[in-house]
Amino acid sequence: MLNRIIACVMVLGTTALAHGQEAWDIARTTINGKEVAIEYGRPVLKGRTLVDLMNHLPSDRIWRVGAGAITLLSAKTDLIIGGKKVPAGDYGLYMYCPASGDYALVINSELDEPPGTVLPRASSNRENRPFPNFMNYTSEIADKEVARIPMKQISSPRTEVLILRFEPAGKGAILGISWGEQTWAVEFQPGDWRTEAEGSTSR
């Protein structure tokens, strides 16, 4: 399954560079018949290395998983992401990038616009989107963190542009995040815990 993600990402990355980088992209999948989407800005390495970029992160090692306005996860259904329950809704998406060890997908419910923020008019549906709290995550919005989920990190052919893609897997999908020589992967599965809880209550 991960090899399929890598192959898909490499084709998409090559196509993006050949036709010119687009400012924004959306990764989409359907789970429980409902859309799950991640909208994000796509930075380009431009000769830099991913290790060097990650070494410039603040001390909490939080990365915003994109460029420009906040990376937004919109889920129309309850999910289980990497074993963690995430209710339907809109979330800011980040990544914890330690100097060594597993990276983790970080899901945060904070979407309020910081005071004084001037947002780019990149597209009609993003112009009111806040910028991420990637320089002061711990001090300002860590208390609104919903889940921090370890990801599988695997080597992959180099891609200059950041690419997020879903690959169908059973009743859900696997999210692949690729940049530089690395791909990180995590499962998105249907979150049926509410239905189960309602069923047990009614008995």
C-alpha cells in the first residue's frame, strides 16, 4: 500500500513541476460516504534539504505542513486517524518533527484568526483562512490540540514540491505526505464510536 502511495506521489510531483507549481492543492477522499479533504499551500525545496529546513523549526519542533494560510483538514464524518478518535469538523493540521524518532500528525481545533493578520487573497475560499501558529504553537494553541498521531516514515524518491495524497485502504484511506526524500503515512478510518455508544445506550 505504501509503495502505491509513493508511486502516485512521484507521478503527481513530476506533473506539478512540469506544468508549473500551483499555489494551493486539495487532497480528497470519501469515508462513510462523506468527504474528507485537506487544503494546503505547496512549498518547493528549491535546492534546500528537508533536514536543514526542519532544523530551523522552533524548539517545540512543530511544522505547519504547508505554506501560507493554515493547512485545513475538513471532515464531514467522524474519523479514527492512526487509532485516535477525531470528531467530524474543521481542524488546523500540523506535524511534530523531532530531531530523531517518529514524526507525528498534529490536529488542532484552533481556527480563529490572530489579531492583525493580513491574509492573502489566494482564492475565494481561503481569503479568510488564518495563518498557522507555527512559531508559537506551544504557548498559544497547544491546549486546543485534539490528537497527536505517530506516522510511519519511509524513504522515497525525491520530490521538490510538498504533496499530500489519499490512497483508498479498506473502508478508509491512507494519507501520504511527501517532501524531499521522505514520505510519512497514516491511516484514516471510519469513526463509528458514536453509533456504537448510541446502540449500547438503547439496549
